[in-house]
Amino acid sequence: MTTKRAWLGFWILSFIWGSSFLFIRIGVEQLPPFQLVFIRTGIAAIGLNIVVYLRGKRLPMDRRSIGDLLFLGIVNTVVPFALITWGEIHIESGLASVLQGTAALFTLVVAHFTLADERITLRKLVALLIGFLGVVVLAGRSSGPEVGGTGSTWHLLGQVAIMAASFCYALGGVYGRKAMQNRMEPIVTAAGALTVAAITSGVIAYGAPAIAGGSPIAFSQLTPRVLGAVLALGFLNTFAAYLIFYSLIAALGAARTSMVTYVIPAVGLVLGAIFLDELVDLRLIVGAILILASIAIVNLKSTSLFHRIGRPINRRLEARSRG
């Protein structure tokens, strides 16, 4: 893949993942959360397994790898997908896309306590504080009697659900780095985890409707708008997005590919405002800027100012973490 094509793929992936929140918000108009997760992961799992098979690879069957895939499939896929889906019943899709950015901040905290080479430094601490301030600003949008057509308490709970999903992503990301240790190729890991996710969410959706958020809805009862959104989530936003993502890592590297994180909230906000008439007010814009700024601080290289001021503080933080 040429560099020009790779960057084109980067912007396509940004739009695809940014539109996920729009499609989820449309999907929950008729579908219970776990059924939506099942359809989404089921489509992606079938597609990725076909790709893995055509490449001459197979899913691992040893006990250790199966345990890893179970963790990633449930903790890093089913639970966050379900939380985001449930959360978007009560909050706007644009707000959900912004709050999803807190996954990078949660990763800092989880990595600090689990990875020896990922301790919290002054720069990361500043990023956490700025990101937390952004979350507080966004939570303040729930202080009125009604926000976005839902009660303020449910609106706040919807935000909490999105951030809980982000925490799950942080756990999954750190676990993948610490436990997997390149034992499986990324595409094989994705296929296996999504297979676990499809089976798990399917069992819950059709076997335990009380937990799933309601009885399954027949496809014939879905409006074309909802059906199209759900199919897009499975084929485009999950299956195709994974393929593009891994090809971009190979072409641009993990660091550059991770910059998609900055674009997703902007796409989500714009699409929500255009297609769902969602309100984009000053608090939402300020909160989004603060969260994106915190992510930028984490990923940008240390400046000489941070380096000079932070060196003694970093030593104290490292000493405390060892003690």
C-alpha cells in the first residue's frame, strides 16, 4: 500500500468508526441492546473468519489462547458494545463519540498499575486532569430537567455507561499487550474475540431477554432505516473497519494509525447534528476540546519544558509506585 493510499484509508476509517455512534443510535430505536450487539458481532465474526481461513490460518485451540480470546471477546467486546448501545438509548450519538475518547485516559491508569514501562508521568497526569475536567463539563449538561428528550438522571447514567465501556477497552488493550505477547496475529485475535462475542451476545439476546433489555425483534419488523443501520454496523463499521485498521498499522505504523482517535469525535458530532438534529452546544464543544487535548498531550512527545519540570516529579511518582 502506497503512503497516499494509506492516508486515504486513514480518513475512510475515521469516517467509518465515527459513524458507528450514529448507526447505534438509530439501531436502538427498535432493537434491544444485546440483539444489536449480536447482529453486529455475528456479521463481523463470519467475515473475519472467512478472511483468516483464506489466508491459510486457523483459530488457536490451546487452553491459554482460548482463555485470552474469552477475555477479549467478553470484556473487550461484548461488555463495552452492550454498554455503548444501552447508553445511546439515553444520550446523543455525538456525546457518546466524545466520551468514548476517555478510553485513552483509562488506559493510562490501568497501564500504570500493570505495566512496568508505562508509569504515570507529569505529562500524563496533566492529561488525566484535563480529560477529567472535560468529563465534568459534559456531565454538567445533565443538570437540567430534560436533556435530549430523556430524564437528566438517565442522561447521566448513559454517560456513565459510555465511560464504563471505555474502561473495559482500557482493560482489554492492556491485557492484550501484557498477556498475548504477539502469540497470535492481530487478525486471528480479532476473529477469535468476535466469535466469542457473537456467541455470548447471541445466548444472552435469545436466551435471557430480561438481561438483554427486551425480547428479540424479528428482522421483518424492522424499518428499512434501522435494518440498514444494523447491517452497516456489522459489515462496514466492524468487519471492514478491522481489515482497514490492520492494513493501516502495517503501512503507517501503530502510532500514526492511533491518531484516528482525534477524528472520531468530530465525525460523530457532525453526523449526529446533521442526521439526528442533535444539539451541539457550548458545553459539548468545550468538553470535547478538553478530552481531545488530553489525548493529544498523552500522545505528543514531551516538550523540553515538561522534561525539565517533570523530571523530579516523575522520579517521585515512580518511587511511590514501587513502594
